[in-house]
Amino acid sequence: MTTTISRLYDSYSDAEGAVTRLESAGVPHSDISIVANNSDNWYASQRGKVDRDHDGVDDRAEGAGAGAGIGAGIGGAAGLLAGLGLLAIPGLGPVVAAGWLASTAAGEQLRAFAKANTPTGVISLKMQRPPGAISSKAQREGISLKPVNRSPYNRRATKARTTKRR
């Protein structure tokens, strides 16, 4: 039968003292656990930096950086192989390729509409996309949707009104 004993301590050093007393009483170290929230940095002040190779850099940070680099390389290679594999499947390859082709074509179509000073609302109707999607795509592609041939002061409307009054 397994016996579990729990206790709360006010500080991490009190908990470490209890562990030392339990070990001296014959309780194996592998049977003792401490759960702490480390809110007052108790654990860090006792252990400090881990530097087994004595190069002045925390070994945990080195390991995390190396692991991230290896993971990024393996993940990128796996993604590339998966993409190439999808392209090779008959029937599915053209669909996968059509995705990036359609995206490129949509960018070119949007660029042509912007060059012709087409209003965003009209572009969204012609491309069958919401205006927000049009604006987002234009921003990602670096396309300005601001009309260049419209007066900021609506001068055409003002001229029309003044000619009618005369």
C-alpha cells in the first residue's frame, strides 16, 4: 500500500529542509517530490545558472536554441517533401498547384484593378471577395488602393453645382 503525505511550506528553503530531514530518516530521494510555483524566485536563487561546459552561457538556453534550429530544419524539410509528394499524386497535384497559381493570379488581377483606379467596392464585386479581403490582399502584396485620379475636395461636384447656378 502506497502512503502519500502532503504538506504546505511558507518558503522554499523550509521545503528543502523537510526533504533533507526525510532523506536522513531513510526515505529514498526518488520518492520525494516538491511542487512549487516559484513566484518569489526561490528555486532560481538556490540553483542559479547551469553551465556545465564553463563557456559563460546557460546550457539550457544553448540547448533550446539548438533544438529550435534543428526542429525548424526538420520541419521545413518535411513540409517540402510533403508538398512535393502532394504534387505527385494524380488528381490532387493540379489542385495543390492551382492554389498558389490562383493566389498569384488574384494578385495580378488586383494590381490591374488598382492601376485602373477601380474603387474597392467594385473590385470586391468583380473578384467575388469581401472588401476586407481585398484590402488585406492589397496590403500583403504592397498594392495601393487609394485612387490617384480623384480630387480630395470633390472639385468636380463643386464645378457642376456652380455651373448649374449660373
